[in-house]
Amino acid sequence: MDCPMSSPVTIDAIRQAAKAIEGAVLRTPLLPARHLDVLTGTRIFVKYENMQDTNAFKERGALNKLLSLSKAEQSKGVIAMSAGNHAQAVALHAGRLGIPAVIVMPKHTPHVKISATEAYGATVVLAGETVDDAREEADRLAKEHGYTWVHPYDDPWVIAGQGTIALEMLEDQPDLDVLVVPIGGGGMVAGMAIAAKALKPSIEIIGVEAELFPSMHNALAGLDRPIGGNTLAEGIAVRRVGTLTRQIAKDLVDDIIIVSETQIEQAVNAYLTQQKTIAEGAGAAGLAAVMAQPERFKGKQVGLVLCGGNIDPRLLTSIMLRELVRSGNIMSIRCTIPDRPGILGEISTLIGNLGGNILEVSHHRLFLDVPAKGATLDVTVETRGSAHADTIVKALEDKGISVSHLMGSDLHRN
């Protein structure tokens, strides 16, 4: 993974990267987000990197690296290790440039990601159970065949490519006070910090990490917080940050905010419902940080990078439904009722008269914790919000019906 470019990366290298990738990578828009302003109490501008061909920012660094290769390196081919956006970025631009590409992925990578990578013309090798296993196989293949590594983050050419995001943001909106940038291995935050601080030394660079993967926070603060788990933000779920990216972050990143899984979910939902755009968990991490600490950003002009939009539609649907539960717009309750004719009609009429829309009903008579002459009724109701839901529950209880919530109490905790 040796690279002839000097280290650390300079603003001139980032400007050269911008010229090199111009026309092959989309110059994505930076747009004001007034609905998010209201939600967070600040002034937000969103950089829509989910509009790239592969729906993620990774194309910038991958292409810049590929363009740096000699003819001999190009003819031998490149190799990358990734289970996500980096894989598709390398595959797309290597194919466009006629460079053979091998992408090593863990065996259990979702088929949709494998297919998308192969569709760009790359050869996919499945190896190992984990990303580290896949990295070992990629190392072996690189040595055996003489492939050039295209590292996802710890490479000066890649870092310079990612830094072009900040160049564009500050060209479009020079008055930005702070950039809030998701951190995985650190390539994007490193490149953006170099560019932004060179153009505007007063600007703040705030990194964001998922609570389950605080790798850069640990590295910079000398902490040993646990790392690992099933995170929605798998795009920034990195156990070890880069050597070069760590040093750049130490010098230029002003702070790192840790966000919870619930906060990431809420940010994904906010992008969808407020901005009508799709963000994967990692892509929404910046907004999650601002939503989690709005007082910190009050009165500032904040630049967010929606760095990726590759999310499973089923997962996105689940997030939307969970947010409806959090807000009280969907309520699922269990009513303990007397087992007599007409009771179901009375309950449905009561709920309907109060403006609730019954989505689902399940009637049980065999639960042993209910009297023999009783029954339980599980009802899922669409409401106008938590206050309306409380009104419906109170009306049921006033009628002598015992009500308990089946879901939602745990979802309200951030």
C-alpha cells in the first residue's frame, strides 16, 4: 500500500484530486435544509453524496487512487477489501478505466452487495467470516499476483479524494461555521479537515462515531471503550482507524460526538420524512449528532455530509415504523376484557369515535393469566400522536378495561 504522494496530505493535493476526478464523479449539491433547521434549531446545509452513481462518497477517493497508478500497476490490476460502498466505488471506476479489479468480501456479505459489485465488472472473492479475515486473504492475493491495494481510508490518494467534499462545500457556502463528518476509518474526516482548515482556519471539524464503534475516539483519547456490535451505521463500523488518518484527526479534528443507535435511527427517519431523501445509517450520523446536541450548534451554520444512501429497503421500512411508535402515531396495546357478546364492537366504536384507526386486532382466550371468563384483545391503532394515544387509553380505562402497552416503552429511551 505504498504511495508516492507525500504525507500528510496537503491542500494542493486535494485541489489536484478535484481536477483529476472532475467530470467522472458528480459534483453533488449542497442545499439548505429548512425542515431540519426547525428540527434542530440551527441552520443546516446538506451535501448530498447519496446522489453519486454508487450512492456514496467513496468514489472520490477510489478514483483518485486509481488515476495515480502507473501503466504497469494498472495492467496488473488492483485489489480492495470491502463489504460495502468502497467495493462498488473501486469496481465502478476500475471498470471504466479498464483496470482489472478484485474485491475481497466476507462470506456472509449480502448477495445484493455482491451482485452490485460484480455488475461493475469486478471479480468478487468471498473469504472468511469477518472483515479482518477478508483483509488477510486480500493481502495474500496482492502479494501472489502483484495487485495494487486500494485501501478504503488509510491512503494519501484516497484521503485527498475525500477532501474534495469540503472544497465543494466551502465554495458553495463559504460562511459555514462547522462541518459535522461521520468517522469510520477516518479517510473522509481527514481529507475534509485538511481542506476546510486550509481554506478557513476558524471552521470547526466535528467527527461523529456510532456508540458501538468509538474507534477514533478511543485512539485519540487513550480510552478503551468496548468496540463491536450490530450497528445500523455499518458503513462506519471500523474496529481500527488508519495510522495516517489518526494523526490527521489528532491535529485537525476539534471534537468527536458519539451517537446511539436510537439517535441514528431518528436521523435516518428525519432525512426521509423531512428532506425526502434516503440515508444509510452512516450517512445520517452527522444529523444524529446535531439532533442529539442541538444546543452545541445553536446559532451556527452547519454543513452535514449525507455520505451514503445504501440501505436495505426492509430495514428502512422498519425504522419508519419504529419512529411512528416512538412518536405515538402507532400504538399497540393489550386490553383485558370480559368475554361477552358485543365487547369487541364497543371497543372498536370507542376508538373510532375518538379518531383512532384500528390497524390490527388479535383476540385471545387461552392466556392463563386471564380469568376463565375473560379474554385479551391486542389492538394496534394509528393515532395523531402521543397525546391522542393517551386520550384513547384513558377512555378505555374509564370504561373499566385494563390496558397495557405491548411495544414502545423501550423505544422512547435514547
